[in-house]
Amino acid sequence: MSDAFFYQQLRKQAARKAARFHMPGHKGRPVLPGLHHLAEIDYTEIEGTGNLYAGDEPIVSAERAAAHWYGAADCLFLTGGSTQALMTAIAAAVPVGGTLIVDRNCHTSVTHAMALLDLTPEFVVPHPLDETGLPGLIHLQEVEAALARAPHAAALLVTSPNYYGVMQDIPALAQLCHRHHIPLVVDAAHGAHLPAVGVPSPIQQGADLAAVSAHKTLPAFGQSAILLSSGRVPFDTLLETAPMFGTSSPSYVLLASIDLARAWMEGDGAAAYAQCAQRVASLRREINQSTVFSALTEENGPLDPCRLTIGCRGTNVTGHKLNEILHAEFGVDVEMSDRDHIVCICTGADTARDYARLMGALRDRRFYRVAYPSIPLLPFPTPQRVCSVRQAWFSARRTVPLAQAAGQICARALTPYPPGVPLIYPGERIGQVHIEFLLAGWYTDTAPICVMDPTANREGKAIC
């Protein structure tokens, strides 16, 4: 198979035997022995295998077992990742043309749901966790203010934990939502493992719907996801809605990997994740005490016990540069980097040797502290909304360099990826202050930006 180029590149990557601090949660190891012979269980909807979107056995029994583990009334397995789970949850909770109060730190898939369903976003902005601007907690009074601005809003959507591991006060947010008779939807894509480390699931904390990526932190395969429900939204509604955002031929291998991952978490996996949380706690202390870097700790805010976020501010490298060095010279691959951080996804599949390799790299003498000017953090100004997300998304558009985008209306979300969080949404006006912010952390001045093209709208010109 010398001409199977993509496959061969993946084999080459795997042959590096790198410490894999990124998703999927199995880290390339055979954590779930039942998946050694994949072709044998790669089925479709036939007698004996069931139909995912019909609530058939044996799938529904697997879903009920997962619902029990997460303390939920209902559970729907999905093979389109948390993107499909989130879009299903939004469509089930918010009527077409409705208003959604949404965490400004939400994933870009929420933007796609807004465009498809013609939803109006009413944003709440998490407060910065530290001087680097990491998104932190959403204050209840700001949700109250958003509800006052949008009294007909149909739901609140928040992200917890976020990419950096910061967790929201779900019980307080749920109580607030229920006082206003609206559901709380949680993007918990990065929190599939939380019950194993003593953290209740969002549903157990009062949320009504929660999108969970089984593949991000559990040993399930890529795209495996779960939509949890408190029962407020009927399970039949979820079954009817999910096919709109996913394939009609879901992978039975992926569904089986979710079921096996849940079973493993109820067995040997529980101890593996408890040990992972202990190791991450130790790593945070070691990094802060014996390296030039700084690890995010519980002193900064409520954190996922298994997420390791490492700060580079005040050192001679940026997060992006550290990522490059770890990959090229130390055989350590991390989940993501930004200007000031790297993020490591740690799971029960990681070994003591993986952690030792990471710590050895961080202690290397090439890294040293440098004087860093104390510059006050300027919040990212919320752009002015000019038109709906849907109108901007489906309008004629053109591409301009970022440096020339001031005054233009965004047609495609400006979304550094990862973490996949839009900074400017379709339908919002791009200001010079936004351009300067983007240039400082993510983009170059020649980066192509998709903006609405009023001329093309009138004359029917081609769009980008």
C-alpha cells in the first residue's frame, strides 16, 4: 500500500512513539481490547444491530448504561463529535429564529447552528482568569443582564470545562436558568471523564442538555460523542433532531467504542483516571517549582483535574515555539498552543514515562526567564452586530487581507483553531482595534478574511 499516502503518513507519525498529550484519549494505545479487530464489527443497520436514530436495541441499552454512569435521564450516542451533539441540543432547545444566550467562548459549531437555524445570539463574556486573558468564569449578574436584554431568549449555552480546563459554576447557572424557565445547555466536550475523578456531570449539577466528546478524554475513537439529557427535552425530540446534523450511516465501530469506553470507566478505567488526576496535580506543582514555566492551578480558578495548561509568559519562548520544540526535539506532542500557553490533554492512557518525558523537556536549560513588561490586559471589545449570522453567512462575500478589513462586516467567523472559539462572528463589524488584537496573537496582516460584499449582492458576482 505504498500509494496510500495519508495512511502511510499516519503510520510514520505513530512510529515516532511520541508522548501524545492530545486527543483522542486512548493516545494510540490498545486501552480497549475489544476493538482489536475492527472490520469484524463494522456493521450497518441490519437485523440484530439496531438503528441509532430509531431508539433500537441493542444501542439503546448501551445508551441507558452511559446515562446511568453520567447521572442523566437520557443519553444519545452520536458519531459526529460534539459538533453534532451541540447542534442537536441547540435545535431541540431553541426554536428557529429564536434567541440564544451564549458564552462568547463557545465553539465554532455553535456559529454554524446559528446560521442554519437563524438564531440571534445574546452574548455573555467570561471574565479573564489571569493577565494572559484566559477565559474564566461567567458571572451570574451578567447572565441576568443578558436575560433582561433578551427576555424572550429560549436557552443559555455555556462551555464547561473549556479548552484550558476552566469549569463554570453549573449549579448556580442552572438555578438561574430554571428561575427564568429556560434550559441550560452545556458544551462539556472536554469533560467526558469527569465522573471518574469525582466531578459530577453537568446533568447531575442541574443542566438540561450536555454535549460530551467521548473521544477527547476517554479511550473512544475519533468523532465519538454523547448527548446527555435531564429529561426536560424528550428523548424522541433528540432522536428526531440528531439526523439533521449527522450521517444516516453512523459508524458502528464508533458506537461500540463509546460503549466499551463507558464499561472500562466503570472498571479498570476508574483507577487509571484517579491516578491521572493525581499525576496532573503533582505536575502542576513540579512545573511551578522546578521550571521557568507556570502551570494553571486551582488557585487560578476551578479546573478540570486532568487538564494541564502551561504558561510561557516571562520565558524566552512563546507557546507556539515551545510546541514546535517539544514536537521536533523531545518527541512530545501537545493538544494546542497559543501565544502564552500550551495545553496538554491528560488521560488514563498516559504513562509515567510520558509525564517524565514532558517534565524532562520543560526542565531543559535552553528555556530561561526573561523580563516581561507588565502591560495591562485590554479586553477584546465586543464587535457591533450589523446583521444576523445567517444573513452574513449566506450572503455574497469577498476576501480581503486582515490589514484592510477595518469597517468590513465579517462573513465567516474569525476562529483561531484550536481552540476553535470565534473572536468575531458573521454579521459583526470588524474594527481596527479587533485587527490589532488579532495581529498580536494569531494572524498576519495578509491573512485572508472573508467579508460581506454588498456590490456582489447587487450584481451577482462570484463569491469566495
